[in-house]
Amino acid sequence: MKISWCGFGGSNHSWSLVAQNICRALKKSGHDVHMFSTNGIKHFPEDLKDNLRGYVDEGSTQLHGAVLDEKYDMQLSYTAFKNFDKYFLRGNQNRFGIWNYETDILPKAFAKLTKNVDKVLPSSNFSKYIFTKNGVPEDHQVVVPHGIHLDRFEKMNKFPLRTNKKLKILANIAQPHIRKNIPGLLSAYGKAFTKKDDVCLVLKVVRQTKGSSFEVDFNNIFNDFKKKFKDHAEVEIIDSFIVDIEDLYNACDVVFTMTHTECFWMPGLEGFAANKIVVAPRYGGQLDYMNDSNSFLIDGKECRAPLQLQYWEPSMYAKMFNPSDDHAASILKNIYQNYDSILNKFSPNIKSILGENLFKIES
């Protein structure tokens, strides 16, 4: 089949990684894949350069290279519903739009725009619930979860961390969005440990000042944490691009988040692939693969989502989850004291999840 991908494809962004890996899989299956990146090519992979027809930098209309052809047998994109009418113009069949949303009230009219594709592909049942609640017909949707390349974790290369602490807790935050609850994550860590403990929190995060309304200034938050928890345990911050992110998981022991809401949360599945203990709130897309038999789920309560946390068009009625700092801290302490026995308990169930073809990408 002749297949097009139009959308994010070149920057260090989760949607770009989805694009790259789906196109790799299609290419390996023998399909003729054409890609057009709408966010430049700064991190566009070499193995897909032959498939790249052209690109524009994010926020720009200046064309580099060529546009896509006029007609394709299949069209794919990971993009917001509002772009469906522009990104699926090259044929009238096999048009599949991937998107997710983290709070339960979509911007007005977004659901109607799904008529421009043949199927909407949410990545979790959590996202499907949100879409259905907002008017996207259930029979117009198919849940297609994100996948992982298990063989990349088998290499067992380890990222060269500076820390020499025994227990390393990874929080792969990336972009510092409000919904990722960085203050709550740091608070839970501060409550759990002091500098006397043989533990380090490894933060993979973009260390930038506040940009858009839904972002936070990480440096300010981290400074507040240091003031509140003067005796805090070690923290190592990584804000540079890592080519093989699997190496970072292999170098750590625990994968941790205190996010208010996630449509899928890829780091949790990556943590499973590296056979690590995973800790996340009991809410969101990660519940498609996380449960009490293979991970730790943090209790909390559902509450109103601040307007600044939401994307596109906020609603004062939208919901999120507020995980308990105290419960998270108790979980981290338990892991610190009983790591080996907990991992031995979880590992068979982690392997069972990974064995399901639902999440596996053949290399």
C-alpha cells in the first residue's frame, strides 16, 4: 500500500516518536511510506530519511522539500481533531487519526471534526471514554495502544549517571506541563527520604522557564522544593537529549510519576520493558496495563482541573486526579526497604503484560 504520514515527525516530542515507529513498522512490512513533518527535522532519524518528502518547522509555513502526493491508499496522523480536515485530504478511505486528551471535556466542536477520518484511534480506554462522553461515536473509534521495541531494552546499556546511590528513582517528565504535577512529585520524594538515605531521584526534564499557559517554570519549582525540604535526598537532573532512552531506564531501579492525568503514560510501559518497579496514580490511561499485581498505584481523589492545566479550550468543569503525596511517600519508602522482594513479586506479572501482543512492536 501507498501510505502517508502527515504531522509531527522530527522534533523531540512523543507524537514524533509514535510517527517514527509506526512508519518503521509499515516500512518493514513492505509498504511505500511517505512522511511530511510539521515540526521540523531536528531529531528526524536517519533510517527514515528516504521516506521524508518534505517538512515545515513548527509555527512556520515555509516549505522545505516537497509536499505529499495527491492520493494515498492509507493516511495516518497523530494530531488534534482540529487538524483532521487539513491532514486527511489525499484520499477518501483508510484515514486513521490518532489523538488523545487528558481531561474529560473536549473543546467545543472538536468531536464533529472526526467525520474527516474513517476511524479515530485513541491510545487507551481512558481516552476513548473521554471522546465518547464528548460525542465521538463509539463505533467510530478503535483503541490502539502505543507499543515498545522490547529488543532495545535487552542490550542492557546503561546511561552514565553521576550518582552512585544504591536506589535510583526515575521520573521521565520531559516537557514541564502543569498536569505532570512536578510539585507533588518532589513533595512525595521530600517526605520519603533525607540525605541520609542511599537514594537518588533522577529527573529527566526540560529545564526551561514557563512558556505557554499550561507549562511551569521547573527551576522555580525545584528551588521551592529545596527550601521546603532542606535535608532532601540526592537529586540528579538530566535536561539534555538522550538518543537511546532505554539506557536511562536500564540505569535506574524505579519509574515514578505523580501526574494529575495521562492519556497513556509511555514511561510506565518502558519501565516494565526494563523490568523496573513502576509507581503511578490510580487514574488515567496507564490503568490499561498497570494494576495492583504488577505495580504500585497511588491513591488520591478526582477534582476540578485548573484552567491553566488544560489544552486548547479549558472548561471550569473538567476533571483531573490529585494523587496523595503521603501515600506516594509511603510507597517509595516500602520500595527502598524491600526492593528485591517487591520486584520478584511483580516481575512475573510484568512479563505477562509484555508478552501480550497488544503492546509489542516487532523489530
